[in-house]
Amino acid sequence: MDKSEQVAHYLRILTQIGGGLVIGPNEPEIPPMGDEYKMQMSRMFAKRDELSKQIRTGLSQFPPEQLEQSFGSDGKTLSEDAKQFVARYRREVEATFGRLKPLYSAPLVRTKQLADFEHWARFRETT
């Protein structure tokens, strides 16, 4: 498995663990909703980045052959070790992000459930 295949495999595994929460954008966009919101979101992005780093570090501990035998090409678990690994990090994702209100979780996964940020950014520029 070359480096680009490994990165793609990691992304599929990360998606199985936490959906979009742990593979968000490198440069977060925090909606302009005040200083307190910006501070809270900065903390959330830092937690997300740290958890993503922990998962990737854990995955790097699997030898390449074991990684391929433990996780399918879609990122789903194939072995008991993989199931335990995924379960552990799913618990961490749930503990960290499971009870967030949409106001805080939506920007973490780049969803438009909260607002169409591009639309409101244009509106803000015209006022």
C-alpha cells in the first residue's frame, strides 16, 4: 500500500469511527457569531484535531499487512482488534461531541443545517 492509498484508507476508517466529526477541514470556518462562540468553536476544533491525531497515531501502530487484514477497503472492521480499536474511539467521539447542540456541531462537519454560510457572508458584506 503506497502513501496515498494509506491516507485514503485512514480516511475511510476515520469516517467509520466518527463520520465527518474527526475528518473535518484543515482550516476551520467559524461563523461570525460573536467572540464567545468563536472561542468555544476554537476549543471544539482543537479537540477534534487532537482526537483525529490520536486515531491516526493508533492506526500507524498497525503494521501495513495487519491494517489491510483488520480493516476492509471501505474502512469497516474485519478483525477483533479492529473492532476494539474502533469501539474505543467511537466512545471518545461520543463523549466529546455526542451532546453538542447543532449550533456547535454543525461547523465541525461543514453542514448547511446551521446556515448557508456563503449566503450570509455575502449579506454581511453588503450591510
